[in-house]
Amino acid sequence: MITDKLLQVSSAQAVTATAVSADVIDLSVARDVGAGEDVYVHFVVDEAVTASGAATVDLQVVVSDAAELTSPVVIACSGSVPKAELVAGKRYVLCLSPMIGSVGKRYLGARYVVGTGPLTAGKFSAVVIKDAQDYKVYPVGSVVA
């Protein structure tokens, strides 16, 4: 699977409180976003989540009329994931409907909803992909033979 910067909405983004992705995808630009097929948002925990108490994170795919993802509409979510499961390298894949364009919102991105926070550490990446089973993530500095 080959991806590019235009499909990545978070890249090792530090999250300690509820936040939206650092980048968004402008759906008004002439793009083939699925064209009737399922597409996915692939989340990776880049740095393990830690918190002084029992924390959770809900990984969400959202759309909004604003580039800042204000007043977002949630179109897919992981549900509340306990911090103990959010270890480095853990992956979550959320399927998006091929009718994503029919929602009528311009921007697509991710939102990290922290429950019982704040977190003391945690980093996430999120990218739109077509085939979830083919996507592999290698740690920075890895040599792949």
C-alpha cells in the first residue's frame, strides 16, 4: 500500500486531552474518495498512552464544514479504548462508507476523545487507505529487507 501526505491527517501527533487531527482532507477538491468502494482510516499508536488514572481514548473519523473540524459529525469510531490497550504499535482500522461524500461536509479528519484524562503521554498517526490488510507500519529507523 502506498500512501502520501495528502491522505495523512495525523503523524505521531501528541495527544493529552481531546483533540482533532493536525491535518484534514478537503473533500471539495476533485478527488476519487472511494468511488463506490470502502476506504479505511488506519490509526497507529506511535507512543504508548499513559495517565495517572484510568483513561480511555475514542479514535474517531469526523467530517466538518470547517477546516478546524469544529462541530464535527462522527462517521466512524473505535469506542472507548482503555489506556492499557493503547500500546506502541497497536493498530485500529475504521471503515468508511463509500457514500462519504453524501454527508455534505467539506473536511475529513480524526478526533481523539480522551475520557477520564488527561493523558500524560501518547502519540497517534492516522491515514486514509484503500486496503486495510495490505498496510504495514515500520518504526522510524527500521531497515526493511
